Amino acid sequence: MKNYYELNEKTVIEYVNNKLDFFAEDAIYECKEIGDGNLNLVFRIRDTKNDKSIIVKQALPYVRAAGEDWPLDINRGEIETRILKLEHDLTGGLVPEVYLFDGDMFCMVMEDLYDYKIMRYGLMDFEQYPKFAEQISDFLVKTLLLTSDVVMEHKKKKDGVKSFINPELCEITEDLVYTEPFHIGARNNVEESIKEYHETQIVNDKELALEVAKLKFDFMNNAQALLHGDLHTGSIFVNQNHTKVIDPEFAFYGPMAYDIGALLANLIMNYISTEARCEDEELKRKHKEYLLQTIKDIVNLFKSKALKLWNEVVTDKMAKTPGFKEFYVNDVLVNTAGVTGCEMVRRTVGFAHVKDLDGIEDDIKRAKAKMDNLNLAKIFIKNRNEITTGEDYLKLIEKYL
């Protein structure tokens, strides 16, 4: 930390020019701090004369959303850089290219996705992305299956587990996703209008608590594959033709279901938000249909692609046993439904919410949407053994929403 200082919109330009030969000498700079996440500083630097731009992301030694009272290991940026480079190779470019990582400043410089949009905001504007399900299912299958024991040489995979150990950010997930939302207090952020519902329907449900405990300890002990660790619609850039996944600083070896479930949960919450926020009935119908189709396709494409790729890449002899690949993929999808429910609960009553739900302006509609979300989440968690296809998700969504 000797040479570390926090960058700002003025100092970051000089910093980049000292580190990289990226901008022309006659560049005219435009710089803006664009980070809206919970952890880091993020800057976009653009040369308006030559139309070139980059992104600079600097880790802070504390949780940005909470301030210096919540310190955080600043070395997470090094993990993020390594996994971005690995995922870039595994997926053929479904993540941004990294140009530089500075271990003194805990700073990463990477490709600017200037012609992309953060998916959460696009979906909140009721935009649709026809190639997303195909591309994100590729990302999931290649990053998860190809970093698992069924493919990797076992010693090399265990070295990967050690290399990507991420205890502080894993603890955040263990607490904020699998523990605090199912209790009263702690760092929870529960809207007054749903406090009673949260207590009676979530906190006091002992059967639910048991199932969440099972999921928590699977998350903590199942080093199945190298996860993104925070795969939601705010961590994805999209346009009509391409998808780019960003922000894998929560990466570690854990259960495949965690990445898939987190993504599905955020799509479902946008579906709920659309019902409450969209006043154009035809647009509402089309957007909800798109979301349902996308949810169904992601689940079914993950399953079919994983089973197909299995035959091409699996190296473990026992993993080639007839019937095992179907068991393995089905088990991932069972737990995916449980993770989906946990993510829906924590984004409603936990520390970090989603704008999809919080952005519903009408108080009554917002409260209803959040209670509907909690109710459906319980269904996913408790009934996850019966939810293994895209069609299973659609049946429950259409029944309970």
C-alpha cells in the first residue's frame, strides 16, 4: 500500500498515460467516474478527438457502499484480472480484454464497452436482446465445465482452487446471501411495508431455513468449478449482437449452480418489475414473453450444451460412466433453483437490493412486487428437486405471479 492512492477524474488520466501508450499525443480527454457498484472506483477515459476510450477500475480497501468502517482485502483486483484473462480464452471473448494490472495501485485497465449497455438498465427500459440466451449459456458452460474436475487434471484443478481462494468476498456471500436475509436485523435493508411479511413468511419458516442451510454449506464446501461469483444483470454488458460479462472479483471455486441461479433470479426480478412498472400493456406483454423465453432458454441451453460438450472434453474415466453426465448436470440444475430463490430473497430484504424492484415508484405496487418475489423464492428453494428444466421455471412463474 506504500505507493497506493485513490484515483479521481483528474489524476486518472495522468496515471494511465504514465502506464500505457494508448492515447495519441493530441488527445482531448473526457473522463467520468461511472462506478455504481458496491466495491470499486470505475472511470471511463475517452479521447474525443480520436474516438478512443478505455476503462480504469481501482479496488478500494473497504466496501464502497458502506465506507471505511467495513474494510476489505484490496488484493481482489488481482484475482479479477486473472479470471478475466482466463475467461477471455475459454469463451472466445465473452469478457472484456484486459490491457494492464497494476499491483501497486490495485488497478486494472481494460477494453471500454462503449457501444454496449449494462443489461439491468436495458431490461428496465424494456429492451430485448435476442442473442443473449445463446451467448450467456456458452459463457456458463465453457467457464464452468472446463474448470471442473471432470475435465481438468485433478492436481492442476486443486492448484486452481488454491490460486483463486477468495475468503473475504466468499464470507460476504455466505453472510449476505445465505444467512442475514433469513434472520431479523444484521445488515438487512427491509422496507417497512414488508417487514411483517418478511418475518412471518421467511424468518419464521423453519422448513425454509433448513433448505437454505443445505445450500449455504454446499456453497462453502463444493469446489466444483471456477465461478464468476456475482453473475447478475448488473455484471453483464449487452447490445443486439454481443454479450460481455464483467466484474468477476468474487471469483472462487464453488458450486456451478451459484452462477446460473444468480443470473436467473435477476431476470425473474425484472419480470416482476415489468408487471409493476410498465404502463404500455402491449410492451409489457412482449417484454414479459421475452423474459420467460430467455429464462427457459438459458436453463435448457445450459443443459443441452453441457451434455454435448461433456463428450468432447471430459477426461476423468469414471465421469465417462454411462448415466453419470446426466446425473451431474441434473444435480447442478436442482441446486440452481435453490440459489435462484436465495438470490431473490437477499435482493429484496438484504443489504444490497436491485433497482428493478426498488425502482417501482408506486408504494403499493412495490410492496406487492417484493412480497410476490419472496413468495416465489420460497417455492424455488423448497421445491428445487422438481425444478430442472426451463419449462419448470415458467410453470411456477406463471402460477405464482
